Amino acid sequence: MQTVKGPDRTPEEEITRMVNEHQLALLRLCFTYLNDKDLAQDAVQETFLKAYRGLKTFRHEANEKTWLSRIAINCCRDINRSAWFRHTDRSVAVDTLPEPALQPSDEDNALTIEIMKLPKRLREAILLYYFENMTTPEIAETLRISQQAVSDRLVRARGKLHKALGKEFEGDE
């Protein structure tokens, strides 16, 4: 749901509302790009800082979630381009990760692993569509590609998941 900025809402109130509504979704999105919790949090913080700076020029022609996702993806790409990122070992030992509150099923684990193995272009389409509940036009706008390219990526990603998991991808239509 998109809330249009009212005349009596300050930029600080507007960005606070955006943070409350979109922070978790953007954190998930950034984590899929960076595979690092701390870097993802940094990218989300940078996203909201850039959104705050650009709030006056945001014309609401795009969906707010799409606009913020585009900023977040660009922040992640900037982090990926940095020399520090390319030369740092970001691997995490499994035994250092906290235990999840609810144990995911073996099927959920297998699906998550296979999604993360997908090439970045296919992975981002799947994550935006199934986990962020974006529509094909919203994904196209966010990634700055055509709707047909989004559809093609979803089809290819589903095919790879079908093959890897040996069964129907649960979210397939």
C-alpha cells in the first residue's frame, strides 16, 4: 500500500514512515545481493539516507516500494564495486550463526539453497516476485528491464529450480 505524502507531513515523518513500512523487505533484498548481514544493514541505511535526500524530487510516478528497491539495488552494486568488498573474505562459519527461532523444514532449506545458487539476475527476479510480492511491472521498473525480460527470467529460474529440486517449484503458477 502506498501512502501519498500529505501537505502537513514533514520529510522526517515521511522517511520514518518509509523505514517502518519497508525496512525489513529492503534488508532481505540487500542481503540477497551482498550475502552479509552487516553490509546489508549498511546498504539499507544508505538507501534511506539517499531516499531522504531525494524525497523532494520523488514525484510518485513510480511505486514507493519500487523506488526504494531501485535505490537499494544501486547501493548494493556500489558496495560490490568497492575495492574493499572484492578483496575481503566474507565467508561465515556455519557454527557461528545463531539458531533460528523456528526450524525450517528440509524442503525449505533445499529451496533456499537452490535459490541462492541461481545466477544473480534469476535470483533477484525470484526474490522480488515471490518474497517481496512485487508484480512483473514493478520488478521491471525496479530492475530497469522490460516486463518480458522479467517473465523470461522467472521462467528460466523456475526451470532451474525444477531441475535442481526434482519437483514442481511450490510457488509456480
